[in-house]
Amino acid sequence: LISQFKTAEAALRQSGAIVDAQQFANDYMMDCPRAMERLVRIGVPATVVHSTTDNHNESVHVAEAVQHFITAMDSLKLEQRAVDEIHPLISDLVGALSRVQGLPPDHEAKTKLLRWLEQLNAMRAADQLSEDDARQLGFDLETSYTTFYRFLHS
């Protein structure tokens, strides 16, 4: 649904029918702060941001999170810079971290990666991360992985 929203919003913006989704909501006095946060600011479902752990297969959830960390870090090392290449990797990583039981919602890894999701979501799919942004994302992924690893050993 979010991708359909993004497609419809882009078409309406291009045609000049709306300025942006936030302005549309203001014009029609729509009071939906959570929806605007999910659709416009973060760009991922609430289940990705908030834990929906089912208490089963905890080791699988940890392994998936580690796998997503490695994949995201490797993609940057392989010079992937396009938003449409990076966003799904960070989104999957945040989702995997949300499924790890006991990981606090304000854990450093989750908060850093959510900020990156917000930043990537504000960009167009064809946009490229600058070299500085790619380096910062790589650093944030490394430090997030380290704090996640420490959490697992605590």
C-alpha cells in the first residue's frame, strides 16, 4: 500500500493537482498524524518500526538481523548508492531488529536506522547517496552492528 501511495502521490504532484501529501492533508483538514508519519516521513509500515515478536524462533530473528546488517554493509562496499537499492535493505534490517525479543524500541541501532529510513524516504528513488552520506551510513551500520552485538551478549 505504501508503494501505491507513493506512486499516486508522485503522479498527482507531477500533474500539479497537489503540492505534496502534507499540504493535501492540511487543505482537507485531515487529522492523521500516525498515517502521515508512516506514509510521508518514514515510509514503512508500523509493524516494521514496532516490535511484533511472537516469542518463537528467537535465534532465527537474531540470525536474520545479522544477515541484514551484513547485506547492507556489503552493498555500500560494492558502491551501491541509489536510494531504490539502499532503502529496501535498511527497511528489512529495521524490520528484523524489531522482531528481536527484548531489543528496546529506543536501542541505538534502531534509532539510527530509523533516521536513515526517514532520510532515504524523503529522497527520490533515482537519487544517489553522496559519498559523504554513504560513508556516514556505513559508519552508522558498523556502530549499530556493534551495539546490537553487545546487546546480545548482555
